[in-house]
Amino acid sequence: MSAKLPRTVDEALAREFGLTAEEYGNVLSIMGRTPTFTELGIFSVMWSEHCSYKSSRAYLKTLPTTAPWVIHGPGENAGVVDIGNGLAAIFKMESHNHPSFIEPYQGAATGVGGILRDVFTMGARPVANLNALRFGNPNNPQTRRIVDGVVRGVGGYGNCVGVPTVGGEINFHPAYDGNPLVNAMTVGVARQDRIFLSAAAGVGNPVIYVGSKTGRDGIHGATMSSSEFDEDALAKRPTVQVGDPFVEKLLIEACLELMATDAIVAIQDMGAAGLTSSAVEMAGKGGVGIDLDLDHVPQRERGMTAYEMMLSESQERMLIVLRPDRTEQARAIFDKWELDFAVIGHLTDTGNIVIRHKGEVEAEIPLAPLADQAPVYRRPTAPAQKPQPMEPIIDPVGVEQALIRLIGCPDLASRAWVYNQYDSTVGGQTVRRPGAADAAIVKVEDTEIGLALTTDCTPRYCRANARLGGAQAVAEAWRNITATGARPLAVTDNLNFGSPEKPEVMGQFVDAIAGMGEACRALDFPVVSGNVSLYNETRAPDGTSQSILPTPAIGGLGVLENVRQAVGLGMPDGLDVMLLGETKGQLGQSIWLREILGAQDGEPPELDLAAERRNGDFVRGLILDGTIAACHDVADGGVLVAVTEMVMAGQAGCVLEAPQSGMRPEAFWFGEDQSRYIVAVRDGQALATLAAQAGVPCRRLGRSGGEGLTLPSGSTISKARLLAVHSEFFPRLMDR
Amino acid sequence: MKAAIVVFPGTNRERDMAIALRSVTGQAPAMVWHRDTALPEGLDLVVLPGGFSYGDYLRCGAMAAHAPIMAAIREFAAKGGHILGVCNGFQILTEAQLLPGALLRNAALRFLSQDCFLRVERNDTPFTRHWAKGDVYRTPMAHGDGNYIAEAETIRMLEDTGRVAFRYVAENGRLDAGDPQLNPNGSMNAIAGVFSENLRICGMMPHPEDLVDPLMGGEDGKPLFTGLVEALVG
């Protein structure tokens, strides 16, 4: 063992590395001796919350993960589903929250880069990116800096690698002031008979390092992501990785070229915890040992120690186990793309990971206990605080004024300023661009297949009722896919929560997963991949820490056999505009309540999963048979905001009729009852008949036509005015 | 029409361009690698597509202008060959001095991905013959560095000799180079594309290749490609 220990290894050091006294005790018993500095580093990152899922694993196991169309569920680098024609969609969403607060541009950029690698490492060409972003109060001076950096970072990386960014969502809330959320999703397409997994096999097979050189960036990034921020958060900038999208582009092309041969036994990207996690996971899954000689690792800096190389999170690197007779063939491909290629080790039958550097063994750890004895916690839970009951409502502004305020408010204003900085058309397969349909539609090249992609979560519902909020996030993703005509297949989840050591946060986490599981089961919409981000907390100068809103972001994927059947949300001219689904006028936790009355009270709207499925299946069938010409789900802001969004996105206006609902106007127009769709059809009466037969509530809202939005009062708001109000927010915030 | 697409490391719109060319010729274009030193025999058209060649960490297109394949492209140009450069391809052609001017950062210093409207300034060229002079067509743009600039003398020469191919305008054809809504990247004289002196090389920033299929929102970009086929193979 190395005699040049940088520091004495003891419990105090273990604690600095994020391990508890008990966890350090387990390290000692596994090793049967004091670990080396490098070994302790490996244990600490592998057992970090970020890599081990120690607080969440027990609950994640309760989520449904199978369906006849699921090819690979959780456990691989990304989820894999059958989309027909012998093809598979491979997708996952992952957070890069902590780095994005510290260094927004690089944090967001490397978030995109990391999720791209998770997808192409399985053999898929990435065809679409999405992102779910949560920022603090727009009036907080930090927010502008973070929005600017995150949007530039997402665009800077995605635009350069040439993968279209086609969708996503953005919310603002003060709970994200010191802890924004950057959740990036990538979708790729592969042949089902060419899917690559990470389990290493074949004792003696060479272990290959490809991509960028290793530097000292991102050391202990995984550990940093597993703790709360303190007042010195910004001093952690050196733990943030730096991305190079150009190298990523070359890496995609080189890997796909190599994947067209039969040279690869196993492959995994070096993501969180870098070389450590990729080597440990590949060998561990394959039940083999792995012997690495770090002298051969391509290095960007001089004098790096074994510890630094094992924990570096330098970007754009992959680890590959090759068939031994294909090494030179593989080397030629990486030479062509001008990327580093190095044989850095081989597989063994010892069951150990052995790290050599400069002729010394720097680490030797048995892989089985490193994985099997990783901590699992069932942390204490406590019920979250219930929202205040709703006060009796007095509408102070009236429907028209409320609409104008809602469509201009931060959560509902146009996102064009943001998505116009993302290349959404590269690849030439984008059928519906951002804002044109409830889910983005991307055609699979050389087929008629369409993929429908969305990300969804309503954090304010989750805070008021985490179980319902978890279910609602899944249902809304299912609904958004359905509203295009696509058949929802599966989801990836990105569970962003506060500190699991706070019982009420842990309670929210457990409840949200329970709700998600219920919805996934009821809608046949299993979870095939995902990521957990805990410790999303900000410590105030007074020492108190504030948790983010519970934010279980759902990335949904659906498929259209014939992409030409997809519909958008833009209002067509001269059709009946109908509302499907039951309207009760529930204003609890609504945007209207928050924006007009300044209250965040009441229970969120109910969610009846049987009705969800019935209504959605009805709508999808009528889209596919051509009855429905345009469709938009009713979400934040309720029916009137949804109709207005259709008018703003479409060719025609709409004349609304008095609803005769017997409820107060604000409840009817702005209530956020779930499982509803607004559809434009040629014959509203015929639709009502079909709906009655299917047991789906249906009511007429009005007729499309004209140039603006005409309210039941007779007042018309011009489309120009709507668009002006709608598009004011982002430029005012960002370009001032 | 025998076409070839040049691929540099970091090029990312070669697939879009191949789809557009295939849609009008019925055959896949040849893909030429930046390290090649010769173009395929008997080419009618060479296309430099969009992307971030060599990462564009120097000026956009500056590295690519010195790639091994560029000698063959210069030779092709010198013999009167037809070349289309789109986005990064336009930047490369200016860096290689096959077209005049340069592309600076967009005036608002942000990447812009949106539809824009282009006015066809003349229709007696292989690139524009399927439009009428003054036609306005919609096309996506997606770039961070599309702000066209040249010395005053060069601009005057381009204008006087009819070498402006396309300009950014309003949907109704109205020109106002000072209006960021109409001229989104701030280009001088709202210039979106230019020709070489012999009208056989055309560089443009927006992406007509991404609008050749009604499914993707329209065929507004298609006349450029059908016109080339008619002009180059009759």
C-alpha cells in the first residue's frame, strides 16, 4: 500500500467525506483494516446519497416498472421501451440542481451532457432533449442570474451537440431561491437488437477509457450533491464540472460507430463519481473483478493522485469493456474522431476492484460488500403541515381582468424567450415544436413513428398533498401525451426533495411515491428510469434551512404509429369548442387563488384515476379517427386559460358562450379540476352523444372563429393584446 | 443531381441536409469527411451544412476553413462548381474567403432559434430560380453568430452588383434593418445570404433544409432545392 497518505484516515476524515460514524464502522469491518485515503474516497462516493440512493431505495422499489412494452426498466443507464418496427426508445431524466446554483451555466450544460451520455451509452442516437426547470422568486436578484446562466447552459450544450430541445416546463417559487432545479431529459432511439448494457463480462477482457482527459474538476461532486447548502455554497465552485459539448458530439458519433460493430461487451459513461462508479458498477453487475492501472488514464493535469483520478467528475468520458480481438478496430474509430483511447485495465476473477498507480496498489476493495452493504435507511417520517382551509371567495377583479393577469404571470407567461434560445429543429424530425402541442412530437427518422414527449409536475399541489401531487404529476404527463393522440408508454421520474433527515420531508417523499405508484398502475404507465435528488435545502443566514417544494418531476413518453395523426393545440377556424371531463370548479391551490387573492390555500383538485383513463382513452380514440382537430388539456389556470392558449397558438379566435353551470364564474373558468380536455370538432352535438355513451362529461364552450377571444360578457380581447400580455414577462425580467 | 455534403467534426445538420437533398433527387448525397483530400468525381453541388465545426471555439468556421478538404473545395469553386453553405457552412465560406464578409455574434448576444421570413432578392440564379423576385418565404433559423457584417465598400459592391441573395423581412415583405423583430440578428442591410461573383456559391444563415416537408410545418424551403436540381441537371 502507498506510504504517501495525504492525511491520516480516521473517523474524522470519514465524516468530512460525508460518511457517518456507523457507515465508517462498516467500512472498517468490510476492509478488515484501516482503508487507504483512496479507498475511503471510493466508499464515500459510492455510499453517498447521490450514488447509493440510501434514503430512497426502499421506497423506489414499490413503483411499478413493468409492462409488455418495457424492455429494460430501472437499473440500467436509462429505461428502454418498444416503439414498434423493431425499434426502442431509450430515455431518462436526471437532476443537476446543486451545481446549477453554484455555477448556473456549467451546472446546466453538464446536466444536459450527462443525461445524453446515459442514453447513447445504451446504443441510442439521442433525438430529443427536454428540461424541467424551477427557479426562485422572480423578484429575487439571484433569480435573474440563475435563469440566464441555466438557459444559456442548456442551449449552449444541446445546440452544439445537435440534439433538438423540444419541450419542458418552468416554474417560479420562493422556495427555490437558493436551490433551483435543473432536470434534464434525453430521449434516444435504437434498434432493439443493438442495445448495450453495463454488466462487464469475460475475465481478461480489456477495460478501455475513451473521451476527454481527466482533470481535477468535479472531485467529490457526488458528495456535494448529497448535502445541504450552507452560506458558503458559492465557494464550492471548484466542485462543479466543466462541459465540452464538441467533445460530446464526437463521443456520440464515435460510440455509435463502434456500436455498429460487435466489439463491445459492456459500456457505461463516467457520470457522478466518475471512474469510481463506472468501474465499480460495471464489474459489480457482472460479478467480476476489475484491475485498473491509473498510469494509463489520459490526464489533463500533472501530478494527479489516484484519489483525484478516481473521484474526478471530468465530463465526456466513457468506460468500455471490449472483446480482446477488437481493440485495434475500436482504437481506429476513436482515432478518426480524435478522441483519447486508452487500455487502462482488465477484468479479473478476484471480485475485487484494484487500483494501481505508479507501481503501487492504491486501493483494493471487495466489490460485493461495497454494493450489498451500502446503507439503506428508512428514515422517520412525519405528516406535512396541511394547507389552510380556503376562505369564502369574493372575486375582486372579474373574469376578464383575472385572465389578463393570469396569462401574464410568471408561471403561465409565454416561455418563447427561453425556448427560442434552444435549437428545436436540428435533425429535421421535429413535427410539433415547443408550445405547438401538449407534448412535443418528434418523428423517428425513416419511419412513420412519432414520439410524444413531455415533462410535468405541479409542486404547489405536492406541497399541499404530496400523495395527490405525485399522482397528479403522472396523470398530467399521461394527459399531455394523450392530448396529441399518442399512446402513453412509460415515464422517467426525477424526484427532487429537501433533506430526508427532516421527518416531514421524508413523509412528503414517501407519500409522493405512493401517489405516483397508484397513478402509474391505474394508467399502465410504468416507471422505467429515474433519479433522486435530496438535500435541496437553502440555509438562511439565521441558520434555519428551508426545503424546496416537493417536486417529483415526471418525464413521459408516448408513441404514435402514424405521426401524421398527431394534433396540436392551436385553434382551428370554424369548429365547435367542447370541454370533456367533469367540472366542479375547484379553486384550492389554483393559480387564480394565488395570483388574484394571494392565497395558497385549500386542498388541490381531486384526481379520479378511473375517470382520467376513461376520458383520456375517449379523447385519444377521437384524435386518431380524425374527429378531433385540436386538443389541449386543462391545467394551470383552468378552462379559460386553456382556451386562451389555444387561441394564442392557433389560426382562429373563439367566441365563448355562458356556461349555464350554476357555479360562480371564477370557479367555472379558473378552477383546476383534473382529467379534462378542450377539443375542437366539426360537430359538437355528435361529440356530446359519443361522450354520453362513453360516460365522459361533455359540455359546449363555444365556437372558434374571428380574431380574438370573445367572453360570454360579449367583450372581445384581441389576439394581439393577448399575445402582448402573454409575452411580456420574460423579456421584462431578463433583458432589462 | 450529384451532391456531396462535407462533414467536419462538430457538424450537426448534415442529416437534415441529406433529407432535403434526397427529397428532391431521390438519392442519398455523398458524405465527405473533413480529412479527405478529394471530392467525389462528377459532382454538381457541394454543401457545407450547419453545426459547430471543431466546436467553433475560435471564430465560427475559422478552423474548418483550413481543413484538409478545403483545398479540394477551393479547386471545385475555381472551376465554377456550385456550393451551398448554410449556417456554419456560410461562416466557413466567409472564413475561407470564398464569400465576402463575416458573421458576428447576434446583436442581442443570445442564440436565436425561431422562424424568420426571407425575401428573395433575385431569381435568376440556380439557388433562387423557383421563386419570384420579391417572394417572401418562412424558414427556421438557429444560430448564435449570424450578424452579417462587411466593410462599407464591400456592402456597397454587394448591393450594386446584385449579390445579396436573401434579406430578413416581415411576413409581408417589409424591410427594416433596424427592427430586431424583423432583422433578428442585426445583420447589415438585413442580409441573410449572399452570392459569389459568379453566382455559383451561395451562403445563408437560416435553414431551408428544415422546412421541406408539410409534416414539419411546411415546404417553404423546398424551392431552393428543386431549383438547384433543375438548374444543375436540367
